[in-house]
Amino acid sequence: MDKHDDCKHLDRMGHLSESEQNEKGESETAIACESKWKRDGRRPLTNQTRRQFSESSSPSERKMSANGGETFVVLPPCTESSRKQIIFGRNGTGSAEQVSEVIFVPANPESETVSLPSGCEIEGVASFAAILNKPAGTWGAESGSNEKAVTIALSYSEGPVVDGKVSALDLVRLGLARSDSASGAIDTLGALVEKHAPEDRNALKAAFVVCDPAAVWLLNVAGKLWAAQQVQESSIALAATGFTIGSAFDRSTEGLAAKAQEAGAWDGAGDFSFSDALGGSPASAATRSWPLHEPGAEGAFGLKQMFECLRAVDPSAPTGPSQVSVLTAEGVLACHWFTATPQVEESVFKPFIFTPGAKISPLTRVPEGESQTLLHRLHSNRKWELVGSLLSSLEATCMDEVNRFLSEHSGEACQELDELMKDCVEAEVKFYR
């Protein structure tokens, strides 16, 4: 039997009724994540789920950094799973008018020099495949994940792009391309900062969150100076307002305190604190409360709770695009969810899983000569009061189907997952037309 017979189809989805097709002017609408079973004995979709697909009915006061994000991470034992699992969530802090892209970058076995838009030349290495959430018009990214289940995101950044130097956005993309673990990413990013960051400690200020299925790290950068701390808590909630590391850290620039004192950033009195000396405020100022579902020790926090948490973050404030990643150990496939649109409370999370033939929709990328993605343009004119309830229901169904698939299969990716996100994006677009 072909190995793909062991995979549940998460592919093309159902259709609207004839009257709804006429109302929307669409011949068909692919909705989200319908499953087709190829082996007897596998549990099919329930009749209730099939009806959802085939009978759809119509209708803070602190300054945020421009490319930062409100970031939440939950670790065991708070996550709901018999397996070791880390759940990452992030809302961008951009306005609803700012256009972002979600792009897929294939792996590259060649060691090609990377030429950044700033003119900085980065020595080449073989690179891993990555999916990136990035501002339109930039090379780098605000957040993303790679095929090795490493996720890197900016929680805070400040400073202009400096000619011939690496930027905070560049570091996210470079770290994902070059790292097979969170710990390895810290070493990679630290080396890149020391070699390619601007000398001026105020020209590049950035705070990163770096995760894999086994660990979560915080990384703070000020010019060529950096410090990293492995998270020991069972959850973290970070505002997009500043540095996140104080006097306790596990790795850093060699001779960090002495170099900070030499640069005039620290007077040498008391314990050296990265955030106090190089950011002007304590690390505690960049933490925030959980808006909903504060994780507890009972292991009840899952993907659904992270979606709800991100949507409960100050609904009156604008948010950029959002990402949620579920990073599970023991050979289980990681799954990454992206809105690719702003205003998370009126957006839909679409799933992506790395496969050898992974593809995503071109509708989340700005076409040449244009200024918006098609998804962003249609979403900005959405009539959420008409389609929001339906899309939310379909997102929930998709989430259940993907979770069930991942719990019932080993870590081997199958071909039916190749266009999972592509199908969901193109389905969403049809509801906005």
C-alpha cells in the first residue's frame, strides 16, 4: 500500500449551497480542512462536521515598537498534551494599514553569500526551509519558523537600518535559515551580531524570543552587545516595549559588563543589568499580564486557548498579523498558524506544516508592482458581521481536524499536507469577494 494511504487528506474543501453561490457570485468555495480517509477503520468526519462544510450559512499606555509583538509562550507542565509541548503566540504591533506577507523560503544546500538590502554581506551556509511573517518590502521577518521546529520572533525592536549592517528583521530570517535548535540559534545570532551589527549600541536595539520543542530562550541585542537567558518559568507574557533580560543571563558577549562600562552605558556600581544599562528601564517593564487563560499547572492550555488569548489582547488597540506555533517533541510534526492579516479578532488562523513539497498561496505575497497582498486588500474591506461567525466556526473545525491528524500520525510528513495553508487562504479569500 502506498505510504500516503496512511495519511488523512487535509485538502480541498466543501461548497456553498446554490443560493449562496448566487449571492456571492462564486461558483464554489473551498472552506477549510476537509478530511478524506483512505484506509478502512479510520474515523471519518462526523455528519455534523460534513454539514458545517456543505451547508454553510451566509453571513496600553507604554510605547510599542514598530516591528515588535506582544508575545506569549507556554511550556510544560502547563500545556495540554501527554507529550512535551511548547506553545508560542504573537500579535504584531503594526497598524491595520501596514501590509505584511507570509512567505515560504525553501531549503538551500548551497553555501551562497547573502547580500542584504543594507549592503551587508553575510557569509554563506546551507540553509533550512522557513516560513516567515514579514513586513511587505523587507527582506527580514518579524517572526517565523523553520523545518527543524525552531521559532524566532521579535518582541521589541528600535533603531534605523544602518548601511552595511544587519537589522533586527534580518536576524530573525538569518537565525531561522541557519539553526537546527533554539540553543544553536542563540549562538548563531550572537555571532552574527558581533560581526555584522552596528557599533552604536543605540542603532540596533532588539529583544527576541527563540523556541524549539525543548526550550525557550530570550535574546537581547544592543549594537554589538548581546545577552541570552533560557526561560525557566512555565509561561511568559511579554509586551513589545523593551529589553527582557536584567542581571541574570546564561550566555552573552564575552566581557559584556566591561564593554558596557567602556561604552559609557554602565557606571560599574552594583550588579550589571542588560535592560537597565542598555535600555534605560528594568526587564520587568517589558512583561505584561495574561489577558485570558493564564496558564496553570493542570496542563489545560492548548492551541485553542492561545488563539483566544491573542484575540483578548486589548481589542481596542490595532494589531498586526499573528502567529501561533505548536512545537511538540517525540517526533510529532510542528504546526504553525498564521493570520497573514491584521486585527486578530477579525482574522482567521491558517495552518502550515513543513513537508518536502510544501507550498503556500501567492495571495499572502505582494505581487510585483503592487503595494498589498490580495488577502490583505480583500480582508480590509471585509464585512465581518456577515462572514465572521462562519469563518470562526470553520477555523475551529480546521483546528480540531489538524490536531486529530497530528495526534494519530507519526512525525513523517505526507503529501496531502503540502498545500494545507494554500487551500485555507484561497478559501478565506472567496468569502471576502
